[in-house]
Amino acid sequence: MRWYLSFILLLTGLISQAAEFYVDPSYTGSTQNGSITAPWKTLADLQNNLSRVNPGDFVFFKRGQTYTGTLNIRRSGTASAPITFSTYGTSTAMPLFVGYGEYCIQVSYQQYVIIEGLKITDPNMNPADHSIMANIKRAFNIDGSNYITIRNCDISLVGTGFNVMGSYNRIENNIINNLRMIRNTPTSTNSDDDYGAMAMVITGSYNEVYRNQFYECWANSYDYQFDGGGVEIFGGGSSNNKIMYNTAKNCNGFTEIGSSYGGVSANNVIAYNKLVNCGDLVWLNNSGTYAITVTNLQIYNNVLVETVLQFLRETKMIGMRVYSSASGIVVMKNNIFWLMTGVDVAHPGMFTGSQMVHENNIYNLGPNSLLNFTLHSSERLASSNIFTSTTQTDPLNWNFRLPSGSPAINFGQNVGISTDFEGMPVPAVPHAGILQNTGSGVVGLTASASAGAISCNGGTTTVTVTATGGTSPYTGTGTFTVGAGTYTYTVRDATNAASTTTITVGQPAALNANVSHGNITTVGGVTTLSIAASGGTAPYTYALNNGNYQSSNSFSNVSTGTHIARVKDSKGCITTKNVTINVTAVTPLSVSLVAGTIACKSGSTTVTVSATGGTPPYSGTGTFTVTAGTYTYTVRDAGGG
């Protein structure tokens, strides 16, 4: 029994001992072991030591630092003990990763890895030029890996945010913005091979794409004029993926499904997404180079707003390359379409039969927009009072809650989804659209920041970030220790709505001390020393050596030697300056030599060494008996001259 108890205790101890490793490019020490006091400096250092990282361990990247190069993660965790790559430090700036090439960070044939809080961008790229090719082709490349979670990352100026080749992965709460082409060859070379500017490419099954934000996911293309979009599901067998609770604006389409080797893509879900001015909702490649068979694509409870003609001037929200008589290709329920650009809901002639099940949808169609199918008895056309507010120029800022009397209230049917865009429970009879709460709802999310004062130059203070409105709980609020500078904070609420606030933290000028003093011309003499202060925060007090601070900056009876002058300002900041006072001669030290004459060979005489000037008494003077030869004499006065 004793052996059994000892074994259990030992096992428990081993399980609980997760290791922590740190990477900090600003570290200047010579010893690197991955600890917080001696961190690795580069991604290459981490790569070389990845074999030390085991299930349950953490790897931390210091915030506010830049990491160059690439990282290929070839370590796996377990379901109960994943390996986590996260951040640490007091800076509010995310760790910045710049890794040119096929990928910046790759997880290769592993499982149960979490990556969070990183920023990946190309700082050398013009953000306004969408014709430039991506230097970072893929920010994250999940290569043959499963159960990988990547969350709370910020990605821009790359070819693809996430290239997911695997299953049961979760991509959550990321921002993907302003993308570029990966391949863009002239049509004379190949007229159908350009690709890039996709926020995500999913090849696999049971992946979850939740609560991400996609902005400006488009780029110029030789082959297609424009390319890009939100989420591309690519490859046969890519099924049962969920694309939910995301926000997209100004992307070149939201979803495309295709394959380079045929196959079937089934049971994918696009639900509770807020899609603004993306041109189209979904394009199905059911013929041609990238043909695939799509079945039971479930499109539920999305809000789709088109107020500006975008990019390719798309003519339909839902389309496929050629007509198919197959049933149940698309199942569309509980959506709200707000189409003011003349774009149609469906591809003309493609969805007139059983190809698309469409029920409990609401359509607000502007001039020249058509359904291109027969309205189901559960659906309706509506043009007013759908949302609480649509007055903002940018539809992203509309209030999509349902006002009293909205036709969308209790209009939907149960599609088996338990929570809405805000995380609120969905009842048996849900509303159409993305929000279950009705009325004006909560006030818009607003972030604010306040800072204490920095007392001394080079010091720190605390910034407090708070939030009001929106839907609690919030992320991004709290207190942050910072030095002087300008800081931007982003707060998100439970709906993934974001608000930013910027604050500039100042500091006093550096406190300086300048010392002046009179001359001491005699040994044992004294003089007066004065300290002049600048910078810091007046008024100042002054001290000499180990004496007490006083309001006067003048000190009398100061002797020769080295002294420490101190200044303290009203905030308690202290600066010191060392000064050495020597005896200073009135006239320069001068040495004279007088030698007698040697009368006989091998005889001797005397040399008299005397001094004037300087500060008596002298050392080295006197009368010296010498024979013939050359002699050097050194005389010093009391001042050391």
C-alpha cells in the first residue's frame, strides 16, 4: 500500500510540472536557456530548442518585440495538455512576426497546439497598393495537422491569413486585413492560375471558423481583374466545416468552394455572419478546372448588406458555374438580404428548382435586384423597419437589432444552432438575422483610457483601459504598465465588436545637475561649490556628499577631493554628478636645475633642483651628488602638478 501511494503522488507531481519558455529579441545577456531571466533571442533559437517543448508546456513571446524569420512547429500536445504559444510583458503592442516566404508560422503534422496574440504583417509593403505580390505568402500554414487553435491574432499584407490543411482545427477571434496575391501571372503565361488575397483556405473537415473579422480581402489579378475573398473551402472531402459569427467587409466575395481533384464537399455551415459589401455570398465551382460536387451547403441566419458595387460588379449573391439538376445543393434559412446595388439573390436559371431549399428568409431588394426563384410561402419581401438603425453611411455601423414590429421577429425556424452572433441563446422559434435581442439594445461599445503621471524621466505609470456599452464581458480592458509614448488599445465585447482608444503618456525632461566651484590655491584651503539644476519638476533641493538636502544650491567650506553633488526635484527624482577639486596654482609650476663642474675624471659634483610657482611645498627639490651623465628630475607641488 505504501508503494502504491508513493507512485500516485509521484505521478501527480510529474503531470503538474508544465514548463515555460521565453523568447525576447531585446535580451542582451550572453546566457540563453529559454528561461524568463535568460530567454532565447530569435525564432531560430526557439526552433533549435523545440525538442524541449512537451505537452502542457508554454512558449511566450515578448510583446512589443519584432521576430524575423519563420517558425515550423513540429511538437504535439494532447487533448488535456496542449502546447501553447502565447505572449508576455508589459507592452500593449502585440509581438510582430515578419517571415518572408511560403509561410511565417507553420504547424506541420502535429496536433493540440494553441497559438494566440501574435501580429503578422509586412512592414515594408505599401498598404495602399493592391497590385504588389505578397512577400509573406501564408501567415499561418496548418500542414496536415489537427486540433490546432489559433486565436486573437492580427494579420495584414500577406497572401493568405490561414491555410488550413487538416481537421478539427479552430480559427477564432482573429483580424485579417488588406491582403495580396500569392500568384499573379500575365494571361499570356497562364490565363487561369492566379490566386491569393483569401483570408482563409480550408482543406479538411470539422474545422471551425468563429468570430473573425475580414476586411479588404482583395487584390489585383491579371486573370480575373480582382481576386480574393473571405473563406475558400478547397478539395474533395472538405466537409462539415462551420463558418460562423464572422464579420466581413469589402472582400472580393465571402465563400468559394472548389477542388483541383474533384470530390464532394458536404454539410458545410455558413451561419450568423455579418457580411457587408463583399459582392457575393458564395460561388460554387461545379465545373471546369476547379470542379467539385457540393451538397447540403447550409446558409443560416446571416445578414447580407450590399450598398456599394464592389470589384467585379457581381450580379448574384449565390452562384455556380453551370446548371445542375441535383437537389439540396444549398439550404438557405433565416437570412436577411439587404441588396441596393442591383445584385440578384441567385444566379439566373441555376436555382429555379430543388437545387436550393430557401425558407424563412427576408429580402429587401432595391431597384433591378431579383430573386431569380419563386418566393417560398415562408419567405417575404420587406423594405422598412427591419433593423433598428440604417442611417450610418457605413453599414458595418448599423444597428442590426430588430425594432418592435420588425418582420424578422420570430420569423425563423429552428436550425439547431444554440447561440446567436452575440452569444445569446436561440429559442425554438428564432428571429431571422444575426441577433436574437430586440429593441435599441445596448449602447455602442466605447473604449476609453486614462493614465497616471510619470514622475521621473524614464519611469513608468499605469494606463487603465475601460469600456462601456456593447455586450459584456469585454476583452482588452485592464491596467497596463507603460513608459512615455503613444499607445492604442483595442477592446472587444462578447459580440466581437471592437472599439479602439489612443492615449499619449508624457514624462518630465531628464533631471540634470551642473556643478561649478572656486579655486583652492593652498594646501588645506577650501572653496564654495554651487549646483545648478534643470529638467525634472521644480522646485529642487540640493545635497553634497552624504549631507542633508537643502533649498540652497550653494555649499561653502568645500575642500579638495572628489565630491558627489545631488539634486532632488519635487517628485522625488534624484540625479547625481561627481566633481573632483584639486589645489589650483596661481602661476604654473616651474623647475630649474643648477649643476657644478666635475674637476677630475671620475669625479663628482652637485645638482641643485629648485622650483617656483605652483603650490608649495614641493617634492623632488634639493641638492643631489652626481657623476658625469644625464639625469631627469621630477618635481611635484602640493596640488599634484
